Amino acid sequence: MSDADLIATTKKGRGKMPAYAGKLTDAQIADVVTYTRTLQKK
Ligand code: HEM
């Protein structure tokens, strides 16, 4: 997924996953997406 897709899913939630808009700031959501990219195996 693109960063934009990951950010949108984190904000809106999906299925049983809660939405994070209003719980995390946009900056915090962008940070968590950046962090998960660091876990990716190359
Ligand atoms: C800030 C922390 C989190 C981030 C960045 C995040 C991100 C994501 C993303 C991007 C997806 C979509 C994956 C896909 O479509 O393949 C997803 C799915 C999911 N997440 Fe999270 N998540 C977070 C926290 C949580 C928490 C705390 C829970 C449990 C309470 C949770 C439960 C789920 C579930 C159950 C799905 C699958 C939803 C479905 O497709 O039905 N997530 N998450």
C-alpha cells in the first residue's frame, strides 16, 4: 500500500480495527507509518 493508503486506513479504521482520527494527530499517524516502513525486510 502507498503511504497515503496506510494513513487513510489508520484514520478511518477497517473492519474490527478502530479509527485513529481524533485519537492520534496527523503527525503521529504519519510517524507510525514511517516507523512500520523501517520494519520492512528488503
Ligand atoms: C496506530 C496503530 C495502528 C496502525 C498504524 C494500524 C494500521 C492498520 C492498517 C494499515 C490496516 C489495513 C491492512 C490491510 O488492509 O491489509 C489494519 C488492519 C487491521 N487492524 Fe490495525 N492499525 C493500528 C492499530 C490497531 C489496533 C490497536 C487494533 C486492535 C484493536 C487493530 C486491528 C486491526 C484489524 C483487526 C485489522 C484488519 C481489519 C479488516 O481488514 O477487517 N489495529 N491496521
